[in-house]
Amino acid sequence: MVALFLSLLLAHFAGDFLMQPSSWVKDKKKRKIKSKFLYYHVAVHLVLLLITTQFNSEYSGAVFLITVSHFGIDCAKLYFEKKKTEKKWFFADQFLHLLVIAFVVNYYYPYQIPFAQLYSEQNLALITALILVTYVSAVLLKVLLSKWSEQIVKTDSNDTNNAGKYIGILERLFIFFFVVMDFWEGIGFLLAAKSIFRFGDLKESKDVRLTEYILIGTLMSFGLGILFAMLYKCL
């Protein structure tokens, strides 16, 4: 099962990303179903599927289904995708392709999902810890830092689209896994890297309160990431 799944994944990712020039993508968006590169793209996937499945006639049905579905999904994306929905359609397109691959693999090797193991203490503890490290910590930091954040005069009116929130979430996730893997050196590297990136902003702003706010927020964020990781390891 694993060999077939990896073979189909290899063909998909190689065909969609490695062997699809940007010129093909532009032409497909412009000419849609009339673009010859749409058919070239599907043909590349067909060849890759045949190669990765070693031309095994047993998987001929799988190759045919994946190729046809790939053409249909790509056509739907070309006609329904708009400038504002490019990101959504990119992920939807990839999800549908992977869903077809999963369906095909299940046909040959039916999945046996161990639902009982999904509710094991270790999995429940991991899921709880990840929620704490990401969104619970974000809300907690917002509340704890509200005293300092209200004192900072915002000179930049540009909308960051909550970029700081997601940077903090990624930061704590890295810390969490560094601690779980006992790779404490990674935390030092992360702290140094963040300090370097922030140095320019702090130097230009010349605002002591902003500097203190960023330092407090960073240390508290790192502390929460380490704390929840240690609690998870103890559990």
C-alpha cells in the first residue's frame, strides 16, 4: 500500500510542480481548455504515472482514473478561479487531486483506521498541547500584554493581516517540537534569528516602549512554548 501511495504521490508532485513551467500555467489561465499546454500537462502526468507504477497492468485503472480526474479538476479550476480566489483554488485543487489518489489506493488496499488508538492518552495529550501552544497561548499573550500594547503609539497604519499572531504560533510550534526532541540548541538559534530580524525595526523606531513590548512578548511566548512542551513530556 505504501509503495503504491508514494508512487502516485511522486507522479503527482513531479507533474504539478517539477515539470510544469510557468509559461504553461499562464497560457492555461489565458486560453483555458483551448490551451495545448493543458493537454501537455495531463500527458506528462500520464507518462509519470506509468513510469512510477512500472507499467504494471494491474494499476491501469488507477492510472486512467487519476489522469481523467486530473484533467477535470484542472478544467474546473481554470474556469472558476478568480484573481481573489487563487489561493483557495490552489489548495482546493491539490486537495481534490490527493483525494482521488487516496481513493485509488483504498480501492487496491482498503484502509484499516485504528480509531481506538486515535483516542489514546498520548494522542489526546498531544492535541491538547498543540492547541495550548498555538491559539490558547495567542489569546493569553494578548491579555497579558494588553497593558503595554495600549501604551504603544502605532505609526504604521498598514494592515498586517494578523501576521504577528501567526508568526508567534509558528514560533511556539518550533519551540514545542525542539523541546520534545530534546533539541534545545534550536531554541537558541530561533531566538537569535528573531533578534536579528527585529533589530532593524527596533533601531529605526527608537521607541523604548516598543522595544520593551517586543522583548516581553518574545520571552513570554518562548516561555509558554517551553512550559507546554515540558508538561506534555511529563504527561
